[in-house]
Amino acid sequence: MTLIIFCYVLFIVFLNLITLSITMNTLILGSGGREHAFGWKIKQSPHCNKLFFAPGNGGTTSCGTNISIGVNDFSAISEFIKDEKIEMLVVGPEEPLVKGVVDYLKPIKSFESLKIIGPSKSGALLEGSKDFAKQFLIKHNIPTANYKTFTPKTFKEGINFIRSNSFPLVLKADGLAAGKGVLICKNSEEAEYFLEEILLKEKFGSAGIQVVIEQYLEGIEVSVFVLTDGKTYKILPCAKDYKRIGEGDTGMNTGGMGAISPVPFVTTGLMKKIEEKIIIPSIRGLQKDAIPYTGFLFIGLMICKDEPYVLEYNVRMGDPETEAVLPRIETDLLELFHCCAEKKLNTCDLKISTNSIATVVLASGGYPGEYEKNKKISGLEEVKDTLVFHSGTRLENGNFFTNGGRVLALSSLGKTGEEALKKSFASAEKIQWEGRYYRRDIGRDVGEMGC
């Protein structure tokens, strides 16, 4: 028995030595703060050779080279991978995954050694179709809200279903709707109106060809992130994000106005329950259904009376949660990705810092409604103890200008959550442009973040 253990240890050491001898040219698809955070972390790896972003933003030029290729231009992406001898592809946003970028690239013979972090098109359906995700959850006995799905042909049945239920109810456009396809309805009139808007008036276009209507769950939300090679997995730091534009969680939904990690109410006991009831059945479900999956599984949970329920799956990392999660990961990210793509994730150790991270998003005035671009940003050079991840920026003649709704994500590290928050808020005051806005209550609803 001792000899077997010794041989196994030698085998693991050998695998790690192989991994450590590799340097890679890496391409990151995407243009947001999430992709900047990936690049910032990957650039620290001794295994990183050349680093590219497609298309990137003003800030990603600090750690790599931007190339003018859209995330859904699979042909151009393929040519670039070939020309630059890319060995690692990290897919940031969900749209190219749902559209099948992995399935497009995998069959190409010259890409046999290309490693991709991102699931197949069949795996991406977990985010690409709310109905598919709910069927998956029910099939594999994973806790979620009760639901029914309706189409234009079953519109009247949908109306009857609404009238026979108590409120609130949640209506979800089936496909990708840029974060705007989930509506919480307080009464029948509201729900019937939105059902008609989505199904019959095509409010969300093809994303609304089906509508999931589900029970409203009362509780507190948390985002759980898993990196998986399809068989084994690593649980990354969890986070709590803040979606609404206004303080006190008021106003319109956004892509995210801030995030914190760790999350104080996610105790060791609750995390064990999440792993046993949610994570393990999810990974096993992918295996049972023969769904190829390599990459991130982002599980949006509602915690109701200390019990976890799945609100949704995403098949990539969140934004701005990535900017709060990655700075807490001490393991070499490129090495972790290599192990994942090689189906050897169990040979990699994941080390997580006990420090807290608080991320505050600076947005353009008017966001998430109409907003102006091309506002000159000042004060970036004054920020010293905060990581500044760019999202909606462009660089021109050495100056940064706004180029989107969410412009910057400021992530600060602290021994306590309060220390991290103070740093991020102080840094936010140093950065200015006309109309700049941020929420000043990020992290204030959950108390101390040091758990």
C-alpha cells in the first residue's frame, strides 16, 4: 500500500512538472471588466507568453494586445488562432458559447492541441435556454422554483396559469436578453401585460420565443462559481453582486454595480449543503446527459431559510463578480486552466486568500438608460491601492475616454470587508468624468465580510 501511494505521489509530481514546463500564447474573447481581470491574472503567470484580447478595451492594453475581432466572428478568430499559434483560448462572454464557438473550433485538425476554457454549445444551453435549464434541474433533482413554460401558441394557457397562481411571479424570456429578460410581477395585470409583450409583441426578439413562469423565491442571493473539466471540479470563491442602479437596491436592473467576496452569510455549513445539493448533482447531471463541459459554471442561488435553490445557471464567470473573485485566487490561473482543459483538474491545488475584496463599479450618467460616451477620464494615476479593471473605455493618445455604460470596476483588498470597502470608495472619489456615478452602499447590507 505504501508503494502504491508513493508511486501515485510521483505521478502527480510528474504531471505538475509537465505543466510547469509549458508556456502558452493566450487569446481572451471579450471586452469587459471580466476579460481585463482574466488578463491581469494570466499575465502574472510564468507560463504566459503572448496575451491577446479580442476585441479588448482601453485597459486591456496594459497586459496584452488588442485585436479588432468580434467575439462572434468565428472565422476571423480561427484565422488568428492559426496565425499567432494560440494554445489557450478563454471565452469570456456567453453569446459566442451559446452560438457554438467551441463546436466550431474543435473539429479543425490543426487545432488538436488548442485548449479552450468554455463549454460546448450543448453545455451552453444551460444559459442559452431558461426552459432547458429548468428541465435539467428537475431531471437531476436539484432544488429550484416550480415553473411552467409557454409559447405564442400556448399564450392563453399562460394567462390562465398566471390567474391561478399567487404573487409575486417571475417571468423569464427563454433566451439571452442582455440581462433584461427577467421580470418580477407583483400582480396578475402586470404578469399578463409582460407575457403579451414578450410572446406576442416580441419585446426581446428571438430570446422571447418561450417564456418561463416560475414561483417567486423569498431570500437572499449569492453567486457560486465552479471550474470543471466535466468530471472533477474546483469551487472558486463565492460572491454577492448588486444589480440595481439605485442605492438600497432600487431602480432598474443593470449588468452589475458592484460585488463583494467572501459573502458573510455563506458559512461552512451552508457551503457544504450547496456542494451536496447543487454542485455535485449538476456535474453528475452533465455526465449522465453526455454533455461535454470544460470551463466555468456560475450558479445563481437564492438562500431561503438556509436552504439553497437555483435561480439560474450561467456558463461563464460573472461581471463584476470576476473582479472580486480572481484577486482572491492565489493559484496560477493559467496553470489551473491548463489542468482543466487537459481533464486533469484534480491534479491542481486551488489556493484562496482569506482576505476580502470589494468591487465598486463606476458607470456613465444615465446608465442603464441612455448615456453619452467619449467623456475624458481623469484621476486614474492617483489610485494607488486599488485594482482598476476597465470595461467601457477606449484609449486615445494616452488618454482614457468612456465607451460604455459600466466604465470601470474598482477592486480593493482588505483584511476585513470594511477595510476593502473604504479603499474602493476612496479610490472612486479620485476618478472623475462628466456624469460619473457609483453606488455608495455596496456591501452595506450584509455586515462584516470576513467570514
